[in-house]
Amino acid sequence: MKDEKIIELYFARSETAINETDKKYGACCRSMTLNILGSREDSEECVNDTYLKVWDTIPPERPVKLGAFVIRIARNLAFDLRKAKSRLIRGGGFEAVSFDEIAECLPAAGDTESKADSRAALAAVEKFIFSLSREKQTVFMRRYFYMQSCTDIAADLGIPEGKVKMTLKRTRDKLREYLEKEGIDV
């Protein structure tokens, strides 16, 4: 079913909207939340919370891209749940390696003087990502947005793990250079 039709179902307050959303985006949400949380039970809870949040948000909001809207909500909820669990159990068993890898390429929170600067940095990162080849975009987004391991990315794309790691390193280096060239403090 097309996104526009699913959104109309939400506006009509039809529970079919949730079923259709799950059919279309459920697998992606489950995979991503599982990568972030490391637990199938927590992942399933997060996906269910995602559908509730989408139900509560549409209407009045009418997302332009339903998939991006749903996935963003799932990702944010997964990080919130992980953070809450790590408060309860120090460390929470989560390996934040992907954040450590990319942290050196992004502006620090203290370096950004205003929301306008934050938006400029975000726009620059998006522009950089869209300038990459399709393969590099896929590797970068799977690692830093969907939180997949290098091993999983390599297996899914049918390329050696070493190539994934080298692509990520070179892309991070290019991102840092690009942001500095754009006048964004890294």
C-alpha cells in the first residue's frame, strides 16, 4: 500500500493503518531497534511504542515521507530505552563504538553557538552524504544510522569486512575535511 493511503487511514482513525505500517516498515524498525538495544523483547516493545507514537502524532501531523517518519521515531525511542536501561544497570551492555568512531568528525555540542549553526552543520552533513556514491552512502547509513555492525554490513552487501571498515574510515576522514572546508568547527 502506498504511503499516502496509509496516512489517510491514520486520518480516518482506522486501525488498519497500524497493520499496513507494520507490513511496510516493521522489518526495518525491528532490525534497527534490535541493533541498538540488543534484545528482541526490548526491540518488539520499542516497535509497538513506535506505532502508538505514530498513531498519536498522525493526525494532526502529515509526514511527507512516512517511512522516514516511522523509522526516526523508532530510532529515537530505541535510544531513549537504551539510555533508561543503562541508567539502571551501569554500562547497559551497549557498545557505543559507532558513536566514538564518528564523534571526531562532528561538531561538539559546546562548539555550536546557536540552533542556526546546528542546522547548518546538519545540512552540511546531509549534503556530504548525498554526494557519496550509492555504496558509500549505504555503508555509512547502515553503520551510523541503523547501527549495524561492520560484519553484518559486509555480509548483506557481499563485500569483505575490511572493505567496509576502510570505506568507513575514508568517509569519516572526508567528512571531517568537508566540514572544515564548509567552515564548521569540528
